[in-house]
Amino acid sequence: MGDQTTENKGVPVLLRVAMAATAVGALLVYNSVDASPVQTQQATPPPAVTAVATAPAAPAEPAAPAEEPEPSPALPRSAPTRLKIPQIAVNAPFTDLTLDASGMLNAPAPDNKNLVGWYAAGTSPGERGSAVVAGHVDTRTGPAVFLLLRMLLPGNKVEVTRADGTVAVFSVDSVQTFPKDAFPDAKVYGGTGRAELRLITCGGTYDKKRKDYLDNVVVFAHLESWHKA
């Protein structure tokens, strides 16, 4: 995100999420059902045997039970209070983000360079689903909290302290840049079966005529563990 005048252009896509994700999820479930009829085959009777009786075969070893996959970790809902990303020296408080009259997400206040926001009506960091956290890359007065967000690497850790006294630790999966005019809503905000995090800011070239950055930087991360604050 850049300054406030650019934010309403840069992050409206944040909220075109819930209905699209629900529709995509329903379609995937529907298409995963195999509706073809079950085929049965009549067994062929064995030929008559006149050989002498032999010793009965040893009983077969019981099959080992299949290992069930480990469930992905997730936490109950709780508001985030602080974001820490040691690799890029981020240590910032959270603010709740709401919608404006046109249904777009209001950006964090531009007069506070060390502030991140999350859409309070959406998934909280640590809950199952995709939690969205937004922050400025700069403001009119200089660099801001997510200036170095694009420098994160897979495996870097993102820590979110929550109001319930837990710290959710996320591991970065990838950092990607998308043009704002071709932002992949389904990829960024689509439904997920595990607890994931999206960190979003502005990036790419700054267009002086539009007074806006042309791209968005998105960090994709998943919940790895948690501990008490």
C-alpha cells in the first residue's frame, strides 16, 4: 500500500473474497463426487480338483492400519494485537479495518507509518482460512511498515500475537507480485483447508499520473505452530 490516496485503488480487491471462495469451494466438492454406477463381475467357478488334501495355508498377516494424515493446525478466533517479522525488522500493532460506503476496504491511517490492519469481519490470523493483513509500503512522509515485505523468503517466520494470549507462528511459503489490474482474487483470497496468512502491500512502479503503485506484493504463509505470549 502507498499513501491513503492510493489505497482505495490498490486494495479494493481485499473484499471480493467470501462469496467467490464459497462458490469455488462448492464447485470443487461437487465435481469431486464420482456419480458413475458401480460395476460388478460374476466370479468364475473353479475347476473340479481330484488332488489329495494338503495342509491348510497359514493365516494371512493382518493388514497394517492406514496412517491417518496429521490434521493441519488451527486456532479459535481471536483478534490480532501485534505483528512481528524479525527478518525485516517489523514490530507493529494492529488496527481493525472496515469498509467504506462503496464497499471498499479502508486502509490503515496514513499518519502512522508503523501500523498494520486486518479486516475485522474476516478470518483472524490462526483461524482456518485465509487471514488478510494490509500495511503501507510508504506514506507522504517516508517509508512505512511493509517497505521490505518483498524481501521475505520461503521459511521466514511471521509472528502474530493475539488477544487470547497466544502467538501464532506462520512460515512463509512464497512472495509474489501481481499487477493491480489483473489481481488473482481466487488465488489470494480463495478458500483453504488450513490456517493461512496473506500479507499485502503496494509494489512495482509508482505511476505519478495515477498517484498509485501498479502492483501488489503478496506474502503467502501458513500456520506452523503457536505458543503462549
